[in-house]
Amino acid sequence: MKKNIQFYLVILLIGIVIVLIIALQRNGESDKFETLQEWQNVYDMRLKNIQTENPHVKEIFSKCGIEKHCTIESLSDLAKKEDKQVVLGTVREILSTYEKIGFYCHENGHHIGMFVYGFIGNVSESISSIERRCGGSVYHGIIENYFLSAVLLENQNVKDLKITNICDDMGSDLLKVECLHGIGHGLLKAYNFDVTSALHRCDEVTLPESCYNGVAMENAIKYREDNNESLNGFDVIRYCSSLDKKYQPTCYIYQANIILISKKYSINESLTLCDTIKNQEEIDYCYYGIGAQIFSTSLGNIEKTISECQQGKSNFQSLCIKGNELFILDQFGIDKGLEFCKIIPENFKSDCYYNIGAFLRFSFYSEEKIMNICSSAENGKYVEDCVTKKPKRIKCTAIFILPDNTTQDLTDSIGCGF
């Protein structure tokens, strides 16, 4: 029977980064662009003309627009002459403005997170000072800079770095996931891109899949940069298949970027390459990864993205669409996820609304809040799917920390993850 992507693949989704920057809907209407350059120009102009009462935000946006390096240099200059409260207030407004106008700010968030840690110098204080923004990437940057600072500036041996307790005091499992993802980024750089060593260190933490995905994301970025002229999708298939089984899901999901580039962003050819994988479970991961990544080619056109997923084999199309949906939920919020479910073909809607409810539970929404949100599902038609549907799952491990600080072990249970 067809197996479903489960809890740890949702963890892998948190913080996922794509090659091209994308745009989604703003003010209830789609911004659809023909080229990446058009997208960049539009959002650059919106930021440069933003209205704000914070003169520092106004000055930075007027000068930098979407340019991340300019933004960091400007924040560094601000930190030399203003106190902590002013600097962090400026950072918070910059991040919230990115999200408010619909700018896909994951990469910018990484850089700002690295700045925040450099400015504060303490992991817990850095994370508590900034809201979860830009798909959690601001937290990823904080943790990454913690590792780089320890190894490069303090000359600590990476093998001696203690990682098991860094993320213990994050306040919720969702923030812990973000923290662990950042550890993955930092470990790979600290180990000078020795993937095996970094992944093995991830096994020291709880929810190691969160750490794996940071390693895999950083590795995919490095691979792309080093092999831009000779990318080969078949190399990705061979590489991921060669890893221990527990590392394969995250590998396929993040290396989907490389498959897309190697096939010149032909979704049909990319999914066809996924079909060459011998193991069906690995095909699931590959389709899911392509689905999460192909927004980079559609530039916010949801209908186009769904249509492209349907170019794959019928029994795997739902995984591609699920990758689409969970990317939207994580990066752009519940309202955009509900809108996505209204657009997709009827045969995918039931699972789509189930994913909404599962994502809400993962994000620790109350049952009352979940019911209120799910009640808006296409005039109530899919409320039951959103609230109560529990499809079959494959084996997974999950321990949730509940709002009252008690724990619930859902390992291998029907309630284990998505």
C-alpha cells in the first residue's frame, strides 16, 4: 500500500531553501511574474518606497531594498552608534516587513540571524530576541554563526563542540526544530563540508532529522555553487542512494534543487528522473522534494505549480503537491495554505485539508483554534478532513512537548506526525 510522507519529512520542510527567490500572493491577489528579474525589481522597489515611522528602517530599505549584504552592512553600522533596543527593534521591523509585503526572505533571514548572534553573542538571548520569521531562517543563521564563531574565532576543535543541549531551552518543539536545523548548517561548515561527519554528529541530538536537513541544505547549496556548469541529476540519485537509509529522505528533498537545475527546470524531466530510483520510498522523497522546490520556477503561480506536479506518475503526484502545500504553510502561513487547497483538483483536496490540520497541530495551535481555522475550509465541506482525518502512516519517532510541559510519546503510533 502507498506509504505517506510522515512527521520527520515535515521537520525536513521547516526552513527549506530554494535556488530562485519566489513570490506568493499579497492582499488576496496573486503577484505573477514572468522572470526572476521582474520579481526582484518589483519587491526591491516596494521596499525602497516603504512607509514606516522607524527612520533606521526607512534609511536601510531606501538604500538596500532586497539586497542582503547591504542590509547587514547597514545594521552593523547602526550597531556602532545605537543601543541594543534600537538595533533589535530595527531588525524586527525589517523581518516583519519582508513577510508583510510577500517577499520570500529565507536567505535574507539567514544573514540577519548571523548578524544578530554576532551582535548579542549568546544563542538563547539571540533567539528569544527575535520572532520566528522568514520560515525560521533567522534562527538558522543564529545557530550557524555560533558554530563558525567557535571554530574560526575561538579556535575550538569541532569534535569537542557540545551540541546536545544547545536547543533544549527554546520554549517549544517548533523552535527546537529550527534550532536543530541551524546546528546542521553550522556543523557542515565547521567540518569543512565533510557530510558524513556532520550527519553522524546530528545523531547526538533529539529529533536528529531536523539537524540532517540543515546539513543537506548547506550541502546542496555548496554542491550547486561548486558544480554550476556540470550538474548531473543522476549524480544526485547515486549520491543519495549511497547514504545510510536514515539520511536519504533529507538528501533527496534538498538535492531536488540539483535535479531541477540539471534538467533546466523541466518539471516533467525532473520527475521522470525521480522515477528511475529503484526504491519506491525514495521516489516518494524525490517527488516531495521537487514539489517543495518548484515554486522557484512558477514565481507564485499556484495553478502552474499544481499542473507541473501532475506531469509525474499518477501514484506519486500527491507527494509533489504535498511538497508544494507544506512549503506554502511554513513560509507564507495558514491563509495561503487554505487558498492552495481551494485551487487544487478535487481528488487532492481531502489530503490537502488534512495537511492543514496536521500542520496546525504540529505548530501547537489549540483544539479550539484548529476548529475555527478548519471551519473555513470551502464552506465546511472538508472540515472533518482538516480536524479529524488520520491516514495510515509509516514508522516514525516523535515525542511532543505539550503546552503544560508534559510529554507525549507518539512513536510508531497512529498519531505519529503527518
